[in-house]
Amino acid sequence: MVSSEHHQAKPPLFGQNLELFFAITPSLLCITDFDGYFKHVNPQFSKVLGYSSLASITQPLIEFVHPDDREATQHALDGLVHHHQAITFDHRYRCANGGYRYLVWNAIAQGNLIYAAANDITEQKQTEQTLFQERDFSKSILATINSINEHPRSRITQHYSQQTLENIFDLAGEAIICVDQRQTIRLFNQAAERIFGYMAAEAINQPLDLLLPAAFKVIHRQHIDKFGKSSVPSLRMGERRGNVSGRRKNGEIFPAEASISKSRTKDGLVWYTVMLQDITERLQAEAAIRRSEEQLRKTTNALPVLIAYIDAEECYRFNNRAYEDWLGVPYESLEGQSLATALGPEIYGTIQPYLRQALDGQSVTFEVEFPGSDSPYRWVSVSYQPDIHDGRVRGCFAMTQDISDHKAADQLKNEFVSVVSHELRTPLTSIHGALKLLTTGQLGQLQPQGQELLEIALSNTERLTRLINDVLDLERIESGRIKMIKVQCQVAEVLQKAAQAMMPMAQTHGVTVQVLPIDTYIYADPDHIEQTLTNLLSNAIKYSPRGEMVVLKAVDHPQQVVFKVVDHGRGIPENKLETIFERFQQVDASDTRKHGGTGLGLAICREIVQHHKGRIWVTSVHGEGSTFCFSLPKTFT
């Protein structure tokens, strides 16, 4: 790991195992902050780009990007920072020696950091660019060559000076070789000199066989003769096109791609034009890609999860062997199939809305029950990550994991908690009643110290009662035993009722509750939505300093209404923004002692909102306050 004394602080989760992974991976790995300044880079990053240490990389990432690529790169990074979606992009990156290399990046944002991995595709890019440029250029060159073949040299010079002709031919990146009907070389450009190793003076007036491997000479000559005698019209870029072999002056045989065309002069003579390029590097690049694909295939086939790539047309373009066990068909047969065909109407109908979100550019994770080939149903967790390139979604990566055992364990745990809670409730109710009676003094007065202990016992009994009630409420909601009766509700009325219910608590804590109502409707269970709002208001009031204001409002959108509870309390650390909605999760372990509560209120809120097909989340600035939000649909779902 490259490091410097100026970058001592390590990001969260950067432990020994991650250090080892960073050290051995062949990819370029780095971690930056949202401003693009590097926090960590791995040895491969330094090896490929030539930077000796992290301390030598003092500028943000964007400053190392080629000027022509900066706008697109900045756009991709802005989307990553604002939407926290995994992205893929490529650009030219400046090396320590001042040169540039093409890198293709995969990046994701988590917390305040960007985690990125890159592969060097410089050779592949150069090969692709060369091929495209030379193919386009060769079209115009061939037209000129054919006109040359139709005229004697003396007449051509009326249109082109000798220097102009030489410039045209020598600009071509492909070898241009003209031969007469006896297959004698008459024209041999600079690219041909470079590829074959012969100077033009050595090749001109020599048979074309000079440039062919011995094994192909006879069959090649026969093919050319047959082509010349055929009635096929003159061909542009050749009718015969494919991979052939050439022989260099040093005897080396190399793979090539060639095009051949013919033209007839007014005298009836046939001229042939061969345009040829050495594809050694391209084949090597293709072989490297195939090896990489084979390694990817071996790796993914060894994993017990379903991994696939789905294109924009909702067809499989890659999938691993695990699909064979799930669908009961050879996994190779899925390539090119649409998901609707491969999965059937039941499964496809379930996942299609989530798939469309991914193909619209959103990262999606969801849990659902699927029928399996060897069991009635399986619970699975599905993740879709969009593949975005140059602002366009080309497809998405899909990972599906069997979580049936996890779900079964959760169910067993929930049943156990429910049974225990029910068994505790009856004796606890009796204990609470007895303690309450003792505090009234009807059975005799206690000494002050005894009275104080009695108050403590009563307080803790009430807290335990609340905890059991919350556990049972959560269990009933999760199991579906509490039905959400959805009706049309006026948003302003729901807000006012929740605020009124919390006024006594707000007055006790010296906090003001401001309501900003709107005139619109939602379809929801009003009692449970009020319960959600009062839970959120309760937290906001408890953690707000005296004299502060808590704002309760709603924002109208075309398809949904977003409710917001805004406070100016201590805020929530970024690493708690997701986990705060889990069971028994609180910002500080001492909160239960200081403020009461059970650690289940937000979990109950999440279950209620999700049963309404909504979403709940929180934004916060630590030390300044938090905004809890949840969305509800405006129409019946």
C-alpha cells in the first residue's frame, strides 16, 4: 500500500484484509473524497501510472484527466456523488511521465468517500481507433486507386502531381498493393514497406507470391485468377474479405485482414488492388479479452449466487452456472433469451418493475419469493446495478442470492420473541398494577428511601411494558396480522392530529411544533400514519434543545406525498443513517437511559410505511439537526 505521512487517516473498514486485497489485486484501486483528492491508492495504481507515492499525487483526480475528457468525467462523478449510484466510465488519465493511458473505471460512493477500480485498456483503445480510422480512410483511397488502374500513368499526371499521389498512398495506415493480371506487384506504399519489411524498390515487379507463405501461394494464385475471370462487377473493398496470412522479408508469418478489388482498363486489362493490415496486435488483444472472459466465467461459476448481465432489451448477455440449478436448463442456453421467456410470466411479472428502474439508471435492491425447481418457493435478495456509459444505460448487472435460510431463522427468532413477550406480558401487568397501588399509599406509607425505590421500580416496569408492546406491535405488522385499512385521507388533517397529540410532550420539553399543511389527499391507513408521525415527532422533540422548533410538513408530488419532520437537534452520524431504522438501533447506547424509548419506534415506522408501498429515509448534518422523510402514494396501491 502506498502511503505518506500526510495521509495518515484511514477510511472506515480499511482493515488488514482490505490492505491485503489492495496489495495483490491486478486492478488499479483508489479511494478519494468527494472533492477528488486521493486518500489511498494500491501498488498497481502506482506501477501502471508511474507515481512513486501517494504524497506525489497532490491534485484532485479531475486534474489528471485529459482535457477533452474532463467534462464527461466530471458529469459522471457529479452523478455518483449526488445519486450514490454505481457508475462505469472511461477516460484518458495522465501518467507521471506526461503521457496518457486509457482507463475504464467502476466507482461507487459510500459515506463521504468514493471507492474506484480501474483497468488499463490503452492497447485495446489504440487498436480500435486504428481500425476505425484506417477502414474509413481506405474507402476514399480505394476510389483513387481504381481510377489510377483505369488510366495510363501519363494521363494520371494530368490530374495529380507525382508528389500528391505519393502523399495519398503513404498516408494510408493499411498496406496498399496493386498488381496486374499476371499478379506482378506494380504499386507498394509505405505501410506495405513497414508491414512486410521490403522496400518498394525490392517489391515492385516481383510476383505477389513474394508476400505469401509457401503453403498459400498456389491456392491464392488460383483464387485470384478465378476472381479475375468471373462476371462479378468490380468490387469496392472486395468480395473476398477475411483473415489471411502474410510473410515478411525475414520469413515471419503474420495474421492479416485483407480486402481485394478488381477493375478493368479500357484496353481490357485487369488490375487488382489489395488493402491489407497486420492484425497481430488485435488478435492478441482479442485473445487477452477471451482469457479475461474465461477467468470471469470460471470465477462466477464457482459462486453460489446468480450473476448475470442484462441488456437494455431485457435479454441475458451473460449468466453463470448457478442459473442451471435454479431454472433446470443448461445455463449456456439463456444467453440471448429475454427474461420474460427464460423466467416465465409469474417471476418476470414480479421483477419487471424493479428491472425497469435499473434500466432507467437507478440502483435497486429488493427481496421477493420465487418458485424454485427443487422446492416450492425460495426467498431471494436481488440487486440490480445499472451499466451507464457516456450518460446512456446499456444494461444492468444482476445478482440474486438465496436468503431462504436467513428468512427462516428470522421467522424462528420473531416467533420466539413473540412467545416470550406474550408470556411476560401477563405477570408484568400484575407487577405493574401492584407497584402502582403501592405508590398511592393506600396500603401504608413508606419511608422516603423506600418510596424512591418504588418509583424507580414503577418507572422501569412501565418502560419494560412499552418495550413488550412495541415488540408485539412490530411482530403483528410484519406478520400481516394487523391489516392496513387504506382510505382517502386529507393530508392537512393527518398532520394536525399528529401535532395535537404531541403538544403536551412538546410543552414539557420547551419545544415548539410548527405545522405546514398542504391541500391534497393520500390513500393510507390514517391511524397508522398518525402513529408514524407521532413516533417521528417524539424523537424530534426529545433530542431538540429547549427553545427550538420542530417542523412538520408535507410536499406534494405528482404521484406521491412526502412527509417531513425537521428538527435542530444533535443530528445523526452518516454511518447510522441506514441502521437507525433497524430493531434496537439508536444513535447512542445511552439514549435509552437518558430519554427512554425502546429502540423499536423507527423500525415500526419503517414497517408501516413499507406496507403502504412507500419509502422512509433520513438526512442529517451531525450537530445541526435531522430531517426524517417518508413517501406515500396518492392513489390506491
